[in-house]
Amino acid sequence: MKTASGKHFCKVLEKHGWVLKRTTKSSHFIYTKPGNPATLSVPVHGNKDLKKGLQIDLMKQAGLTEDDL
């Protein structure tokens, strides 16, 4: 599986209907989706790639596949 940066992952989420609700002081972007009870917290630290396990977990919660990246 290819890894994505936090910035790129946020763009993919927004493309699939997720809405940015807020950001935290520690550079985490909080996303929600209408009709979906999940809340996703994506760390965005420049162009640094997400860790593989975190990315897999976020993708499962968001209903994304590797092809979506």
C-alpha cells in the first residue's frame, strides 16, 4: 500500500464528501460526513506521510480503498 501525506489524505476525504469541521492547535484536521457517525482526526504535519497503520484505520473508517488515493 502506498502511503499518503496528511494534506493529500485530506483532499481525498473532501473529494468523497467529508467536511472539515475544525483544526486543533496540534495540526490535526477533524472531519465529519453527513449521515456518517464517524469523526476522523487526520494529522497534517507538512508533507510528512501518515504512518501505515493509521492510514489503514482512517481509510476503513472513511470507507475508502487504495484506489481512491
